[in-house]
Amino acid sequence: MKIGDKVSVLDEDISGEITGISKNEITIIDSDGFEYHYLEKELVYDSNDFSDLTISLQNISEIISEKEQKKNKNIPKVKSKDRSIPPMEVDLHIHQLVPKTRGLDNFEMLNIQLDTARYKITFAISKKIQRIVFIHGVGEGVLRYELHRLLKEYEGQLKFYDADYQKYGIGATEVYLFQNKK
């Protein structure tokens, strides 16, 4: 983090711009001019700040060619009868995974959640389970982003998308694993 970055506070509805950094403390000023002091681990980059994002024509052409390559791959279609099989549900809320969160920082909690997701995917593959719904909640979107990044590592083995809105709301991701049931 550096001076000028836009950040949000993890456990509070406060966001602002970094105006000072000392050894243990980061100073931010919100849009109303109020100054706050937090530890770095209590802050996250503001997801709406894209000022550092620079896209060149070369990057755009690389992205387009990558998307065209992915589109041309033959990914098996999900049959409608397979969609009706009840999915394995995995709640990734941290309080469902560990008895106490005291003493865990955000990074450790996120790693526990991602390790659980990785284990459940491996388990589903070994047991020929074709559908998993990961319930991650809405929040800041960090867990959802990291979960989707993890799922992209399994490219060609699975497909993921937002889970049924009526049942789970917007806080869940459904995964369909391409495998033969036997």
C-alpha cells in the first residue's frame, strides 16, 4: 500500500485515501475529511478504484485472442438431466469451518476457506460428484474472487457459474465437474 491508494476498512463501512504510512499504522482520510488510523491488515484496496489500471492495445489483442481460443475449445455441454441432480453444498463462511476465529487474521481465514474449497473439489472428483455449490456470501467479494481464481486452475475439468438465485441469492457459486458417473 502506498500514499494515494484508495482503501476500505474490513470490519467497518469506512473508505478513503491513504495519506500517511508509519511503521505500524496507516492513516486514511474519508470523503468527509475525517482522519482514521488502522493497521495494514485491517484495510483492503477499494475494488472500485481502477486508476492504476492501464490497458494497452497489445493487452486488448492478447485478451481477445485468449478468449477466442477458449471459445473454440470443445467443452462438453451440461445435460438437463444432470442439472437436476442435487448438488453437494459447501458453506465457506469462516464460522462454519473453524470453532473460533480469535487470533486468525484475514489472510489466514481466507486460506482456510480456499483450502476447504480445494479439498471439496478433490473429494467430489474422487467420489464422482458432478455438482458442488460453494456458499461464499456477498461481503466485499474477496472470497468470491479468490474462489473463482482457484476454479480457473481446473480449466477443462469443470465449469462454474452463479448458483440458483432463488435458492442461494447472489452469494453462491455452482460448479459442474466434467466426469463420467460410474
